[in-house]
Amino acid sequence: MSFDPDRIETITVDSYGTLVDPYATVAKLGEYVDASRVERIAVEWRARSIMYTMVGNAIGFYQPFYEMNRDALSYAAAANGQELTDQDIADILSVYHELDVFPDVRDGLDRLVDGGYDVYVVSNGNPEMLDSMVEHADIGGLVSDTISADEVQTFKPAPEIYRHAAARVGTPIDRVCHVAGPSFDVLGCTNAGMQSTWLNREGGPWEAFAGDCPGFEAATFHDLADELGV
């Protein structure tokens, strides 16, 4: 679906990698593994976490995102010759409750809300993770609600979660714009019928296999606010 700002009524926003920076967990990881292996384990951890959710969708297996993330971390450490106890893993994962927002988030969301748009978080994260994220990020006054994959027990980019989100916010799906950093999230929401904004903070290339980016490309939330005229 092409981007049509005049038809947008509601904004939904991804969480990890869009509102908050998940790679802040790398510093915590460094307290438990060899410094020479931290970056490699962190990259493997993130990749495995995403892969587990997608494989789970494909084979009809579900467990909450916290558990997926825990199992991905356990594998990434072991695959790189590091042993982590259950308590080590719990300590590292606790950082997910204390992630910092990107610099443009609060002011950018404030512009969208002042412009008349309701903003909702739509995330693979389970409800407890999202509640603590919103509280720590101090965006509770800007976000109308959080919508978790746990409500449908299906992860992004499956269309069910986006359709569920549109129903929850009470807006026709083609009048919802979903904002996400991960490209698979952008593709998932547009496949389900939403409009999309790809938040390309690092200025990287779009996915070659997917053709042109299906929505609006922005570097910050301010770019989206500008495009919407608010």
C-alpha cells in the first residue's frame, strides 16, 4: 500500500529498535562473558531471537517473547564457548526493563499526539516488558496503550497481530500507519493492509528482495511529523 498521509488516523509504533535501543544490553552482557566475544554473542543473540519468533510462527509454536529471548541468549553464549547460569541470563535480560529511548522519541511522539493522532505501541514483547519499557522511557503520557503479540500468541510479521492491533484501536486497517525500524515489521504491516513508515535511523539500504520500500522512509519521528504536517 502506498503512503497516503491524508488517510492516516492512528499511529502504531514498534518498540525494540524503534522506541528504545536494545543494544544497550551489550554493556550488561560484557559483565558476564569475555570482552572479545561480547559483540559476536550480542549479534547472534538478536538474530536468534528474531529467528525463533518467525520459526515459531511457521510451525505453530508459541512461547512469550521473554522466553524466546532467553533461549536465544543461552544459545548464542554456548555457541561462542561461554557458559551462563540461569541467574546470569536473568540478570542480563533485566536490562530490557531499563532501555533508553532514542533522542527523537519523546519530542517526536509529542508532536504526533499534539497533531491529533493517537499513538499505540505494537510489539512482540510480552505485556510486562512493555509496561516497564513505557514507564522507564517516560512516554506513558504519549502512548494510549500497548498491544502485545501475547494477546494473539503470534509474532510479527504474521498478519494476525496487525489486524488485531487495528481492531483494538478501532481504526480501519488502511487508516493505521505503523512505524518500525526492522524491515520485516514494515513488510508485515503493509502485507496486512496498514500504511507504514520505515524508521531508518542508520541510513542503511532497503531490503533488495522486497522491491521498493512500501511506505514512507524517515530518519526520525520528526520526519514523520513533518510529512503529516503536525
